[in-house]
Amino acid sequence: MNRLLVLLSLMLIFSSCASKKKVFQKENKQVEKAAEKRTDGNFSTYTTSSYISKFKTIAITEMNKYGIPASITLSQALLESGIGNSDLAKYANNHFGIKCTSDWKGKGYYKDDDQKDDCFRVYNNPEESFKDHSEFLKRKRYAALFELDKDDYEGWAIGLKAAGYATNPKYPDLLINIIEKYNLQQYDRKEGEVEKIKREDRVLSDINNNIPKEKVKDKTTDAPPIIAGNKYVVQQGDTLYNISKRFGLTVDELKGLNNMSVADIRVGQELIVKK
């Protein structure tokens, strides 16, 4: 009896897996068919030079918006997309290997990666992929990277690996080698101190707003903004920059008062705001 139950269970598992496989294959065919219709079957074939020439402008645009070095964006795209010639880039317009997450509402393209039949995001065009790459990085785990200078490609390469973007221990070296081999750092731009502070404030505010709201039981209920005379309770949407300006401090002074090395704050956190 037990053997029969085990056999039936295995048959159900295999049947379920086979059914899912068919669904994934069907969805992939639909994505591929749409791509062929969109391009009339004339898919772009890139060399490294033509790829850089094609996408350097969007990489620079995203850098100026968010502070991600253009060299980092281009090197990641070259590496992850096989110079734009992988099936994922060809059919799904996915140039960074970004996978479907619980908040992804678009179509998926399935291929084996870390797991069998991993789901990857499908975009209408490559530019959407580049823009979504920036949005994807605007998460708490990558927040510290946005405090780096936007021409610090080495810091970004090392930081991406440290934050868990890739599992390959040689990932920073791979990016840096691509950047320096093809002189991608020429597209990076320096920024002034005031410009950097404003950019950090805007991006870190976005990151704080992207963090899911804490559960009610974990939140400070009706906590006053100022407590004990010299402390402030961080509110939703706050950044170190706007808090520092509110209390007549610089960002560095606010960090120093609270022994902080990065601008990573959370709702409900208490900060000393008076010297």
C-alpha cells in the first residue's frame, strides 16, 4: 500500500513538472513570436564596438539621473547580455539578466539559471531594460553605492558583489576588466559636492519610499518627531540630507553625531540632531 502511494505521488510530481514545462515553453514561444514580428525577423547583431555606440547614451542618461556610473551600466550589460546577442536580449530585450520578482507585472521568459526554468523579465525594447536596471538598484541593499562618486566604477564593481548582485567571486574583476579594456570610464562624469548631495538626497529618498512599510505592530505608534530635546524620529520619506537641512547641520555633521558611516536610515530610528 505504501509503495503504491509513493508511486502515485511520484507520478503526480512528474505530471505537474511536465505540465509547468509545457506552460513555460508556450510562453517562451509567444515572446519569441512577438519579437520576430516586431523586428520582421531581422534581429540586431552586435560587436562590442557597435553595442557600446548604441547604448552609451542611455547609460549616460541613467548615470546623470541616479549616479550609477555609465561604465558600470555598460559593462554589466555587455557581460550579462553576451554583447546583446543572447536569446534573453534578442527575444526578451533583457540586457541585465534581471529576473521576475513578486512585484513584476510584465511577461516572463523562462530559462535555466540558478534554478531550472527561472523567470526573466521581458521588455518592449532594450531601453526599457536599461531604465529598469536603474530602478532595480534603487533598493535598500544597494543604498550605500549611491553615496559613491558617480565616476567611482571600482567602488561600484566591488559594492555590487558585496551587496549580493552576483554570486561569482570574480564579478568585480570581470566588470573592471571590461571597463578598462574598452575605456568605458570615458563616459563617466564627475559631480560637484552640492550636485552630489542633491542627487543622493533624491535617490536615497526614493529608496526609502521603496522599502515596504513596516508592520503596524513593529511601528512606533504616533511617535513625536522630536524627543528628549536633541533627538529626531525618522519619518517615511526622510533622508539624511533633508533632516540635516531641517536642523541646520551638514550631512557629515549629522553622520558624526550618530557615528554613521553610510546614509542608511529606517523609519522609527532615533537620530541625535543637536550638538
